[in-house]
Amino acid sequence: MTPFRFVVLGFLLYLLYRLITGGSKFPQRTIDHEQTRGPDHPGNTFKSHDELVEDPVCHTYIPKGQALLLEQDNKTYYFCSTECRDSFSEKGAE
């Protein structure tokens, strides 16, 4: 065998060894226990997510902050799209 074949064979064996042992040089990801607590936990350092509201036309749940609003008959309705909002306003509130 030529020296080049020994080098290639050695490199392939090294790759196989790294594959089998899972030898990554990157550190393992750790769990941040502050983020695993519930959104109402007093020790949380992150803000809770926006409240979900249901679209009355297609019954899709969307974040309240991203919803389209329609105020009709002193009531606020939340919609996922302009099509749903227009459909609801044409049909009228139930």
C-alpha cells in the first residue's frame, strides 16, 4: 500500500470514530430553568405571550396584538384577515 492510501484510510477511520462517539467540539445545550416555569411565575425574567383571541368567522386563534379590530354595537371583534372582517361586517354581528 502506498503512503497516500494509509493517510486516506486513517482519515476515514478517524471520521468513523467521530461519528460513532458523537465527538462534537461544541458544548451541549443546557436548559434555562427560568424559561421552563409558567408565564405567571413571579421569578420570570421574560414577558408572557400575547393573549389569543378567536376569529368569529373562520374560528382561527390569533394573538390579540396582531388581530384586526372591528367595533360594532359597543363590542370589539378580532379578525385574522381583512377578508374575515369584511365577511363579518357584511353578514352583521350575530
